[in-house]
Amino acid sequence: MSATSKPAASAEDIEAAWNDNKLAQVLYHDWEASTYDEKWSISYDERCVDYARDRFNAVAGSRGWPYGKSLEIGAGTGFFTLNLKLAGVLDEAHVTDLSPGMVEAAKKNAKTLGFAIEGRVADAEKLPYDDDTFDLVIGHAVIHHIPDVELAFREMLRVLKPGGRFVICGEPTRYGDIVARRLSRFTWWATTNVTKLPALANWRRPQSELDESSRAAALEAVVDLHTFDPDTLARMATRAGASKVRTVTEELLAAWVGWPIRTFEAAVPEQKLGFGWRMFAYKSWLQLSKVDKALSSVVPDELYYNVSITGVADKQ
């Protein structure tokens, strides 16, 4: 389920990437391709099928399933497309990513699941497809990496057939991201310092792995370009030509707990965390997500961590 492993980006690579964002995107995502599914606990089973279907349904509903021909921008290892296909949301699947390593990983994951997808290395700001080609364009945690988001929306709308829909999920909100990053930084600092104690030495990752994680974090800071206010994002999509634009936000307490958990997992040896830990983390997220939904009527949407957006290509 993984792409061919890429060598870690060097300090020189990272320095060059500060001045070339597209280079940074390729370096970072090629670097991540071979371990991305493991890092984010991605799977292609009931847990992630339910997650992908529910995120899609929350913003766009279930009318029109399955969509005949779908394109994903910034598809990574195929998480969103493959799980939505397994859920019956879409039929013919095409994926793109700026990273060759990610495109290869997505195609390998599809083959493992028993079906084929079409994959291309492509820039979301200039999609290599004709007008009016797809019934659906999707993305998950992608547009915050794109320098010109409005141009990307215009490209999505261009390649959509009249009446086709785009659905972008899992994008960071401005305030939600501030909280998540602060919690993550504190968790990393606390974990890497506490595990220096002799009694906890076997909970500490080798220094070389910690250094590599720090370099990855430095490069991640280069590739994460945007956070979003939901209303501002909706206006941007409308300016690009979309109609019936809608946003929803999710994850408040779930993010406040989830990001420290993910950071802790990255800071300690993998073998220390077994199936029981994984189930604890997942069930905690599920329960807190239910609380978050109950709070949505009283908590401003911009405080939630994730924003999803949908719109329709109105070409009549």
C-alpha cells in the first residue's frame, strides 16, 4: 500500500523550497508518500469509508449517487476517492496530484483494493483536462496547499459538466488551525522532553527520527499556505463562478484532542502504541465529534477546525 520510498529532503532542499513553493509541494509530498497512510491512520475499511462518506454527505448530501465520472485534485494516496468509491458515492475515478510519488501510491492502493483508477501528475491551477469532462470534482485537505485558490476553483468549474458539483472537505479554518498548532507544538515539546528521563528512555524515538520529523515539520510550514474563514471561502467560490455554494464546519473538541494524539503518536516509537491505543483514539474522536455537532448551534462556525465547501457549475 505504499509508494517507493523517497529519500528525506535535505536541509539544502528545504532551503531551496522556501523560494519555490511548487518545489516544496513536490518535495514534501514525495517524501510523505511512502508513509502517509500510516502517519494519518488511513485505511480502506468501514472506519474510513464511513468517515469519507459522512464528510461528503454533510456538505453535499446524497442526491445523485453514484456520480458517473469523478476527478480528485491533490489526491495524495487516494484516501478520499477510494473510500468514496467503496461507499458507492462515485463510479469512474480519476486522480491528480503535483507529487509523482502520491499519484503512484494512489494507483497502487486502488490496485490492492481490486480496481483501477486513472492518475496524472497535475497542477490544480492548470488541470490537463478538456472543458465539461467530469460529473464531480473532489478534494480533501488540499486547497490550503494551492497558491491561487480562486484559480483552482475556476479550473474545477471549467472541467465540470454543466450541473456538475465540486466537493472539497477537510480544510483548516483560521482560528481552528491556530489552536490545533499550539496544542501540537506543546505536545511535541512535552513528549520529547519527558522521554529524555532515564525511566522513559524506551519511549523515545531515536534522535535521527526526531530530527527528520523536525525537518518534515519545517517543510510542512512551507506547503501549508492558507487557513480559511468559511464565509470568505464561500465568496471566493462564488466569484469563481460557482452557484449553490454551501459550507459546513466540523471538529471542535475532536480537533483539540485529536491533534495532540496525532502529535504524540509521531513522537514515540510506533511499537509502543498497539491496537488498543488506535481504538481509544478513534472512539474518542467519534464521541467528541458527536458533542461537537450538538454544540454547533451555539458555537460560531469559524471556531471549528475543518471547513468543507460545495458548489455547482452553472453553465446554462
